[in-house]
Amino acid sequence: MENSMEEIKRTLEKYSQEHLLNNYEKLSDLNKQKLIYQIKHIDFELIDSLYNRTKKKAEDIKNQITPIEYIDKQKLNGEYKEFQQIGEKAIQDKKLAVVTMAGGQGTRLGYEGPKGTYDIGLDSHKSLFELLADSLKEQGKKYNVVIPWFIMTSEENNAETIEFFEKHKFFGFEENKSIFFFKQGELPMVDAEGKILIGEDGLVKEAADGHGGIYEALVRNGMTKKMRELGAEWLFIGGVDNCLVKMVDPILMGIAIQKHVTAAGKSVVKANPEEKVGVFCKRNGKPSVIEYTEISKEMAEEKDDKCELVYGESHILCNLFNIDAVERMGKKPLPYHVAFKKESYLDRYGNKVNPTGPNAYKFEAFLFDAFGELDDMAILRVKREEEFAPVKNATGIDSPETARELYKKFYNL
Ligand code: UTP
């Protein structure tokens, strides 16, 4: 321990992070152990380089971006039946597993607790998790199979999420047989000077590494292996906060299989050029998504000869992947994006500070940054009112109120 403490101190000194041990002596024995464990597992080089990147200006990406082809589900004629037959057969043959990403913090919604446990105000008072469970069970019944459900949580909400499922008897799924939970990775947060933040518990303040952490987390936790054991070849990955998410879609599967691509994603038409959504595109010839923060006004407004937006296929976090592709993507590190957030912390004297404005950099990988690893990806345009009712904000656009109305309309409630 002596030796290792000396080593730790040297490492901290090397990266100017000595403050991490400022309150060490005041911690309980358990927290002392936890802090040492955290410090030993921090990739200081990575944190350093991520912090340095916050100082760089965004590069001009215009020349890298081109439009991507898509298939409009409404305009499929003869092919519809063919895709449907192929997709239905694959589902009946148990080739599909479903993954729900539920590790996010839900900051905009401002709800204490895992977002999946949120009640959007339907008469049934069902949580988002239960609405998804209902839909998955119904689809399973339709195809006479039990579709295995994998739920990604974060360190922050894992225990509460599992407790919620236990309380609800896993909504009829069987733990470790048809429902599985796994945790995504975390990264330390740093302040404006690049110093790693200490939380109120005296430990390193870490945050989930973004939905892009899913590939690595699926592989590291043995989930893709489990999927293979269950006979699955494809996995649908969706968010927890879209109460109309169609996790089992024979058309999407049929397209991916028939077109021999390793991934297929769904889009809805962008409501207007200013809408704050990422859109599918090609980046250096590979499938990608361009974020609303990245796209220029000119590109966002560009129209084709049919008067449709050239970059108008919104990415709605509804994607299907071949397991091989996920395992490949899980081994390649993704770039991290940076967000500047308001986070409380302990100062060097051990006093809690509640900042009045953003003070902390959080590093997140985005799921779609891995699309560049795919040779190609089929994009299926679907109807917004049938498949996209997100719960993002507490009020206004994409709020529980708008999601509830869309849900009620779709199900004729
Ligand atoms: P969002 O990017 O909308 O984030 O996540 P969020 O956490 O729900 O909300 P804000 O941005 O803090 O307000 C889209 C989906 O990705 C999941 C979320 O749970 C949601 O289903 N997600 C996001 C993760 O699973 N892990 C993450 O680290 C981030």
C-alpha cells in the first residue's frame, strides 16, 4: 500500500491532479479504498487530451459531408411484401434481440430517478419502461417468440432501475433468461482548468460516457456473447425515452438482410430546417449523422429538385445492427464530444460548492460516431406520428405532454 500510494502520488503530480487526495484522510476506510481504485483506473492521458481538445476550434466539415440515400416506407410497393416476409421469418427464428439505452441522466426532463421509471401521465400511469415492455411482449406474442430484452443502465441509476423492475416482477420477463441488465462506462468530469472534480462523497466525480458507450459496454459485459447463445444475429438499439419506439420491425430487418448491410437505421423527416436534431448523411463516404450544432444554415436549408430537404432524415436513435458489426465497433474507441455542465463539487478545503453556471466538462461518445465503421447502412424513413414520441424536456416540445398525446392518438386511447 505504501509503495502504491507513492506511485499514485507520482502519477497525480505528473498530471497536476494532486488535489484528488486533498480530503483523503477525512474519508471512511471504504471510501478511501474506492478513491484509490478510481484513481488507479483513470486514463489520465485520455483525460488530458480530452481537456486539451476543449480548447480547439471546430473544424470546417462541409467538404466531408454528402447526402445519404434512404428508402421511404410509405412508398415501398412490391418490395414491401418481400422485406416483410424475410424480416418476419428472421424474427420467428429468434434472430432478434432488443437493447434499450437507459443510462442517460435525463437532465432536461429534470426528474429525480431513472428516466425509464417516469410516468408520462397516461390514465394507466404506466412508466416508460412498462410501455416498452408492453410493446415488446405484444410483438413477441405476434411472432410466437420471447424476444430477449437487454437494458443498459449507468453506475448512477443501475441499482434504482433494477429495484424498479424487481418491484414490477420484471413486467413478465425472466431475469437473466429473457431480460438482462448491463452497465455502461464512466469518465471523470473536469473543471475549466482541467482539474478532475471531486464529488460530495469525496470520490472522483464521474459521469456516464454517452450512448456511444453502448458498443463497448455490450461486449465488455458479455452481452453480445449472451445474444449469440440465445441464437440472435441482430440487435435493435433504441432509447428509453421514445414511447412509440418500434423495436420489432420486420420491414427494417428484411431490408437489412435482403440488402446485405450490417446495419439499418430509421429516420423521420425533419420538421423544419431549424429543428434541433441530428440528420443522417455520409461523412467521407461512410454513413454518419451530422448534429444540429455542426450543420451550417445553408446546408440545413438546402433542398433537392423535389423540394425536399437534402439533409432532412432525422436520426431518431432507432437502429438495427448485426452482432458482428457491434462487436467490431465495441473494440474501436470512439471520439468524445464535450458538454459544459453545471455540477456541484468539493473544493480543495472540502467545502461543497454549488456553482451558479456551467463549470464542468463532461465527455460523451455518441452512438452514431461508430457508423463510420460500417461499410454501408440502409436508412428507412418512417412516419413521425407512428414511431417517434420522445420525452426530452419538462415542458413544450418533446415533453411528457406531447409524447402522451402522440401515444394516445396512435393507440386510440
Ligand atoms: P439523450 O441524449 O436524450 O440524454 O439520450 P438523456 O440523458 O436522456 O437526457 P439529457 O440530455 O440529460 O436531458 C438519448 C437516449 O440515450 C440514453 C438515454 O437514456 C436515452 O434513452 N443514454 C444517453 C444512455 O443510455 N447513456 C448516456 O450516457 C446518454
